[in-house]
Amino acid sequence: IQSNETSTGVYNPMDEVIPIIKDSGALVCVDATSSMAGIKIEVDKLGIDVCLASVQKAFTIPPGLAVCSISQAAIEKFPQVKNRGFYFDFNDLLKRAEKHQTPSTPPIPQIRALAAQIDYILNQEGLENRFERHAQLGKRTREWAKETNFEMFPEKGYESNTVSTMRNSLNIDIAKMVSTLLEKGYRIVNGYGDLKNKTFRIGHMGEVTVKDLDEMLKVLSDIVSDLK
């Protein structure tokens, strides 16, 4: 399951969904691409067997790495899976990891960047402080949406704290809004797929501060006012 759906800005209630899956005897794999390092995921408490993410979102380093945690139950299950392929052959990955090796040529710059970023997150900002900052970013964006009369796309209570998706409640030119904001030095994005021009998304993850967000929202408010 996805913990955080990037295109819709929905954060799934994993504490409600995962117990249902576990009761069936199935293993649980969570896609935490846009939530890991930004939203608290209690992997052991929830009984998540595989928790996957990539590093270009809330970790805030260049793309090129996938990271994951694997439960003992998953480790014991993998040898029983036929035709599991190469990329998800966790048995091979574990054997190589014991020798401090990777299955193929490793992206050394990204690995060093990840090590440095994890050190910063844990020993400078602090993990709980990081989660709280993202919670503040999500809250501030939702407040702005309400002030500007944009409806949030997710149902109340299921909004993400790393990316916010809003409906085009004002029926303005979203493409024009996005391009004008880019000219001012800030990037947000139009809705994805069928939601294009019906929604827009604001990413507020990684090293974005509330001050950064407020500065962007002020500029965006002026653009929205001009487009009404």
C-alpha cells in the first residue's frame, strides 16, 4: 500500500489498514516514497514487512537510490518465492550487504550524500523536530487554501504533510498560475493525469521551512488574485 499518494496529496490511514492485511496472514509492503523522512512511520509497531522509499523526496538528495527496511518474516518468505526477479531478490541483496557490496556498480556520490543527510537529520535537526516541521508545513498550506477559498482534494483528516493537492475551486487558469509562479522563482505543479487543471499541487517536504513556504504563498496569493 502507499502511505502517501503524491498526485492526490492523500495520506492513507496505515494504522487502520495494515491490521486488516495482517489478519489475513499476508505480508505488508509499504510505498513510502514521499513520506519517509518527512512523516513518522512506525514500521515495527505497525508490523510493516517491507517499507520502500527513494531519496529524491523528503530525504532531499539527488535521485539514484532506493532504501528499504525488511522484516524477519519477509526474509524467511523470500526464498519461497519463485521468479522473484533480480531487482527484488532480497536474499541476494542481504548476502551482498553482509560483505558491504551491492548487486551492481553503486552510485557512490548518492550513498555519501545519503549518509551525510541521515547524520544531519538524526544529529542536527532531530527526527521528531523534522516530523513536527513537516506537520507545520502541511497545516500552514491547508490554512492558506482555506484563506484563498481553494478546497483541499483529500477528505478532511487524510491530508498529507509533505505535499498538498487543492481543487481548482476558483476555476482559474492553473497552467497560467503555475507558469507565472515559476517566473517568480517558485515551482508548484498542475494536477496529474485526469486531474490536470482541476487540481494543483504544492510540495513542502525535505528542507523547506515555514518561512520559505510563507514567502512562496504570498507570491502565489498575488497571482491568484490577478487571475480571478
